[in-house]
Amino acid sequence: MKHVQFTLLFIFLLLGLTANAQSKKKSGGGGGNGSSGYGTGIGLRGGGYSSGLTVKHFLGSKNGVALEALLTTEYKARGVRLTVLGEKHKAISDIKGLAFYYGAGFHAGSYQGRYYFADTRYYYKGRKGDVYLVRDYRFDEETYVAFGADLILGLEYKLEDLPFALSVDYKPFFDVFNGYTGFYNDAAVSLRFTF
């Protein structure tokens, strides 16, 4: 499996270097749309709650607005989630290729199995009335649908001579899961091949 990953990375690198060299010849400089330095990026996202694939595409030529789609799975969950985000990128003028971005979106997914508290019991022992709390954790195998809203805040760096963009983001989200609601904090690192 590692050989396949390294081979794919090597192929992406070669294709990117070739495409980057051709775009510099055609345009006389660095290609790409807007302040991002690229038009579309495809890659991997590794985070606390969700990890998977990421695709980011910039709309227009100079406005810095992008759509990002995430196809991810949650830690210890069997299922998948699709997240769509609208993002606004603002270039940081001191460092070429570095941009701050923020945005919002929504997600929907399906998961099999969940942990829950089935029972809470209290035990009293001794003359002093010591109290012991026991919670009974259970796991079920049913499939559940989840949906909710997301926010995102991050930093992205487009490598100047290579067709890659590296980003770090904080993505809190509100989730509705089988009648329960929750607010979760997620952070991730993404690496995208850009063209």
C-alpha cells in the first residue's frame, strides 16, 4: 500500500511540474486564478474528527472565492460524510503564496453504529454514604443519518515552484444525529495537488 501511495505522489509531482512549466511558458509567469495562485486543488485532509478527500475550486479570476468539497469519514465511525463549503480567501501581502480564508457550509452523511449511555446507576456503600456512579456504555449496529452546518477558518500556502498547496484549518460544526444535536470542534491539515 505504501508503494502505491509513493507512486501516486511521484506521478502527481511529475505531472504538476510539467503543467507548471508549461503554464509559465504560456503566461510568462506564475499561473492560476485570483490571489490563490491556482484554479483547482485535489488532495488529502487529515483531521481530528474527519479525514479524507478534499477538492477546492476557485470561482472567477480575481475575487478569491472558492468552493471546497470534503468527502470524509469520522474517527472510529463506519460511514461517510460529504461537506460543501463556500470560502473567501484574502492574500497576506508580506508572504507570497500565503492566504487567510474563512467560510461556511453544510454537510450530510451516514454512519453505522454509535456508543451511548444505556443506564446510570448509583451505589451507596458503608456508613459514611459513599456514592459510586456506574455508567453502562453500549454500542449498536444500526445505520444513522447525520446532517448539519459548518464554519471554517484557515491558512493556506501555495508552494511557489511546486504544484502543491498546504493548508491548516479549524472547522467547527453543528451536527444533528438520530435526534441528538451536538457542537464539535475539528482541525485539520490538507495537502492538495494544484492545477
